[in-house]
Amino acid sequence: MGLAERRRALGYSQEELAHALGVDRRTVGRWEGRSTTPQPPLRPRLAELLHLDLDELDALVGQPRAAHPESAGPPPRDHHGSGDLDDMIRRQFLRAITVTSALVALPPDEGAALAEGALRGMSDDFLRMNGHLWQVYQLARAKRSVYPVVRDQLTALNETLDGRPEVEAQALCGAAGDLFQLAGELAFDGNRYTDAAASYTLAASASQEAKSYDLWACALVRHAYVDLYERRYADAVGTLSAAEKVARRGDGSLSTRYWVAAVQAEAYAGLGDLSACERALDEAEKVTGLSGAAHNGGWLRFDGSRLAEERGARYLQLGRLDLAEKALSSALSQDILASG
């Protein structure tokens, strides 16, 4: 009997099992398809739900892998072309541009311009490329397909950073902080939480070097999500407290500090602290007072459009079904849902 058969025999749908474990339904689907295995922190609860001991569960779903095969070893060498470093970087960028149809809307000369920008090794060129990679990540159905491109981009950044003057290196560190956050998102989506935490740590360090406080705070928020996912709520509160302090030094026109507050609400709900959760949600809702481009659609995407839904989810997490029903009814009445 496989995992899917065991689940059905006990009367669970994929959604019900996922909800009981605090994971996405697609994660359960990947376990059943044997493309990934449940991470160690989830196994005791999964075994309990399936009425198995841990040895029986391991036999059913396979042993947890220490790392995803994509993250093992150095990047593969490209055996085509001249082997010259400039040529290699140019081809890395061109592969990044052509790897997915999500970039088909680029103007005809944009891909070539990005590739040439890679050779200049300027931070603005890397940031432009990072922006395109975030778009690819958000649109890609198979997130893992984006990983080799991000890895190539990190390789190119590393080569460019080597030996640069301090002023140039600082700006390039900002680009690295951006890209390490995307690498962390890819690892997180692949259930590789240790890899994700490592990427977010590197993102925070690079952003600190760049003195990019909003980027730094966002890296800390993403790091806190690893703790939230594994239900280490007290640890998440500590990380988010640091993110809050860093965000205060950032750009007040951006939504960073309000995203921090929204995630703090989830951590406080996990701790069962209704008052702190509501204070954090009230702070997060101040994002509606911002004007202009409060987020960039990449490493900062918080716009407050789902806060009514978030409030309902937090009340549900706290077991306050009366408050949850009111908040979720409000969410359903929002104009943003009118178009379906």
C-alpha cells in the first residue's frame, strides 16, 4: 500500500491531510508521487495521522533526503562555446532568458541587452535580471525549473564580485541579497527547509553589507517563515522582532514594515496570543495609507490586498470561529473578488 492508498483507506482527502499537517495540498501530492519525501519535523505527526510508527512510515514514503539532487555538487559545466569567462556569463544570461516562455513578452532587443549587461558587471544590470527571474518564478508551474537559472546567476554574480572596489561591491551585495532570497524561495517550495534557511541567512548577510535595510528585513521575514512552517513560533517571533527593528531604518514609502507586522500576527496566533495578534494585524493594515509603488513585485510583494483573509485565517488559527466568520465574510465581499 502506498501513501495515497493509506490516506484514502483512512478517509482523508489530500486537502484534509495537508490541513492537518499545515502544508499545501500540492506537497502531499508530491509525496504521493515520490518526487519528494516528508521532512523530518513533519514525520511524527504524519505517522500519527496514518496510524503508523516511524519505521512503517519510512517504508511507506521513503527515507528523508539530506538535500535535493539539484543542490548537490558544483554547477554543471557548459561544454559548448569558447570557455572564456565573458562568453560563459553571456551564455548563462541567454539561457536564463530563453529557459521559459514566461519571458516571451520581452521586447526583441531586451534579452540581448541583459546579456551584454552581464558583461559590464554592474549592479543595475544584475538587478534588472533578478527582476525578470522573480517574474519567471511567480509564473512557472514547475518551480524547480527556475533553480538552474538562479544558480547560474549566482555564479555570475560571484565572479563579478571578486576583486571589485568596496563601493561597487556594496551595490553588488544588494543584488546578491535579492537573488539569495529567490534561491531560498525555490528551496522552500521544494521542502528543503535547511537549504532555504541557509539562503535566507546569506541574503540577510549580503543585504546588511549593502546597507539595504528593506531587503535585509525581507530576508529576515522569509527566514521566520521556515520557523512558522515548522511551528517554532517563539523562534519566529524573535526573528521578526529583529526584522521590525531593521525595517524601521528602511524606506518609509515601502510596505516592508507592514509585511513584518502581518507575519508577526501569524506567529502570535501560533502562540495563542490574541491581543498581540490583533495589534500586529492593525499595524499591517496601515499599508493602505501608502501611495505609489509600495512594493516591487520581487523580493517585496506585500500590498495588503489579502489582509481581510489573513485576519480570518489568524482567528481560525486561534480557535475564535466567531471572529473568523465575520472577517472572512468581509473578505468575500471585497471588490477585488468581483472579477473572479
